[in-house]
Amino acid sequence: MTAYDEPAEPHGILRLTSGVPGLDEVLGGGFLRGGLYIVQGPPGSGKTILANQIAHNADRTGRSVFISVLGESHARMMLHLSAMTFFDLGRIPTQIAYIGAYQALEDDGLKGLLALIRREVQARDAVFMVLDGLSAVEAQAESVFAMKRFAHELQTLASMLNCTMLLLTSASGADGAPERTMVDGIIDMQQRTFGVRRERRLIVHKLRGSAFLEGEHPYRITTEGLAVFPRIEAMLAWPTRMFTALEERVSSGITSLDRMFENGIPAGGMLSVAGPPGSGKTVLGLQFLSKSCSAQPGLMIGCYEPPERLRLKAASVGFDLSAAEKCGDIEVLWQPLGEYILDDIAWRMLDAVRRRGVKRLVIDGLSGFQQATSEPERFVRFWSTLSNELRALGVTTIYTMEMPEIVGPNLNVPVSGISSLAEAMIILRYLELGSRLYRIISLMKVREGSFDPTIRRFTITDIGLVIGEPFEGVEALLTGLAREVPGTVTPAGDNPRRHLPDAG
């Protein structure tokens, strides 16, 4: 579908799609054809880039007009835009015309400006028009009534010529200002500061004749232009497809772990794996991915270890990750920690899941998502919504969480409120006994299914995790500071410590 394809709504309203990634989703499908919109925001927020990106969309077949009143000269504007991949100098001026309107406004006021707009839009049969400098028009208006009449006539012109019009202004203005009460929509572009971070946000305050996504939506400006990332909780408040609960089980890639789950882990669910550094979380995730195939494609998102290290780690436990990548069974995405937009990460992951029909997903380091959020209070809502969409897509997901304590009596889940959203939870711990460290594994919960609740020791070998027998004659295992049970009856000469494997 090109930017000027016009999907009809049930009530016959036609849309003008923007060509800006993510913006049409926020707008409920795009701008209404023949509508009049205000785009407001402080200097540097990206208003000019947004307007030019719509006008320069590569698939666009209609004509556009960009009219400036007071502001950056067109020569300097095009010089700055030339670095943008969407900018096509060859389309100027035949398909995209840049026109100065200051003299018309100076000589004949709002009436002269309106006449110029009518003349240029009609002469070029334009379907999209930008008026850059609404604040200068407001300053030139003789009265509030004159400004109201200008907005009314401009709206009538847009509707009559079936031309979608954007009015750009750096002033937010009062909600009751005449032009803001009469336009079909108001889009606010903001720059917000969170500690040392700064994030751009887009808000739709008003959109006549259409549903739209409420609240703030982050956006980014790169050499490709502007991209909006609809807030996950708003866009996926309801999953994109009906979720059907599955009674099937899938292999974890570890036979002994499958037995603890009593025939594998729940298909299409979320499995949380929590443990301290080095306890085997990543190895467990890699073994789960080792069962990926063309019928069950796999995807791994690594937040700490780059792909090269993951391939080496996989090779150390007998899994050729590189070969699985080359044949298309597995894709690895690396998401290093940094100043990223939370919704951007989520949409990239969902795009990869949908593109390949992924059925096995490993998120190695949930804290990578957590660190990307500027507002920690939204994280549980975000994760709940994302989890529901993954379930609806039939994805079995393992995500790892790092527990800060190596050993100790407390079991602190890294992200409060997350554990209740998972169908199953595995705890990996270190155990100190007899001046040695051992690894132990336990299932904390398996929703709607029976499981083996015993605490078992395990080692990491050249074939991956190997889970052994339950401990006997030892208590307080999960504290990491185990002790033998006094008076435990064991076979003659037997010592519980003698059956513990090396840490591996």
C-alpha cells in the first residue's frame, strides 16, 4: 500500500497515510483526507522534519505544497534535509513545491495569505499542504475574530479541495484559541527530561472523526527521518489475535528438566528463570533454543552478551548456534544496555517474531528492558501487555532475571510484580556446604499443572545442564547456607556431601 492509497472506513471516510513509521497507528490509520491539523512543539522537536517526511514519502504519487511565512529559508531547510534518506531533490518542484508567503501576509494580511494558499493548492492539484509559521499568522491577525475566520476559511478550503493541511507552530497556545477549537486535530511534539536522559514524546490531543491512541508515544529522529513507537500498553491493550490456551508441552532441551515439569514446559507460555550471576541462566536458554527448527523457529535477544560470546558459550555445551543461524532456525538480536526507547525494543522484537513465525523465544536479561524505561512505574503494565501478545502469537518464551544475592536467606525477585505474570518459574541458586559451592535448581510454580517440587543439584557440562538427584539429609538449601539435618538416618558410611557433584 502506498502513502496515497485510501482505505475507506466503515462510514466512508478516506485516509491520507503519513508514511512516517508508527504515526498512522497512533492516528488510527492516518490523517483524514481534506482535514486541517495543527502540529505544535518547541524549536528542535522535529515539526519541520515530520512535515517534509510526509511530503517526500518515496511512494507518494500526489503533489505537495510547503508554504513558509517566517522561519528558516528554503535553501537552508533543504540543505539540512539533504542528509535525510527520505529527501528526494528530484521531486522538487514538479511534485513538491516550496513557496514563501511572508510578502503576501505582509501586503494583504490573512486575506492575502489565504488567497495564495488557494491559488497554489488549486494550480498544483495538491493533496497535501504545509503552512509553516502559524504563530506569525496569529501575530498578524487584527482580532480574535479575524483569526477564527481565517481558520474557518482554511478548513473549508481543505475540505473543498480534498487537500490535507498541516499548520506548524512552536507555540502550544491555549486550548480555547480559535484555530485550535476549529481544526480537525492537534498533535503535540515534546522533549522531556528524565534525570540525565532526554526523550521525545508525541501526543494527540484531538482527532475528529477517528479513534486514536491516547497518551504519550516516544519518537526518535535519525538520518532516516522521524519514527514513532506507539506505547505498547495503548497499541496492544487487546492482543492482535484470540489467545487459545494450549495443553501441549514442549521440550526445554534438557531431558531431566522436562521430567521435573512432567513432560515438558507449557507451550505458548512465559517461563521465568531467576538466579545470580554465573548460575546457568543463559546456558538453560541456549539449550531451549537448541530445539528450534523450521517448524519451531527460535529467536534470542541478548542484553548482556554479544552474539560472538553467545556462540562461544553455545559451542562449549555442544550446541552449534552459528549453524542454526545460517540455516534460519534461529535469529540472534543483540540489545546492549544504553539509552534506548523501551517501546522501540519491544516493537523490534515483535517484528522479528512475526516476520519468522517464531515459536521459541529467549530474552536473556529482562533487566535490559527494565533499564530502557524512563518511567519504572509503567514496567509491569508494559510487560503484562507484551506477554499477552506473545501468548496470542503462540510463542513459548523464556526470560532470565538476575538475582543480586550469590548466597543468603533472601529470595529477592529483581522486578516486583513480574513473577505473577509467568506460567512457570525456575530458581537457580548457589549452595555452600562443606566450604564448597554447588548449583541447585527448583521449580517455584507451574500454573495449571503438576510438577516435581524437589530441590535438585545440577552441573554444567560439555553437553549443557545436567540435573541430578534430590538432596538427602540437608536442609535450608534455598538460603544458600545449607546444613545437615541432625539425626538423619543414612546408609552406613554414607555422607550426603559424597553425592554432591562438583560445581561444574
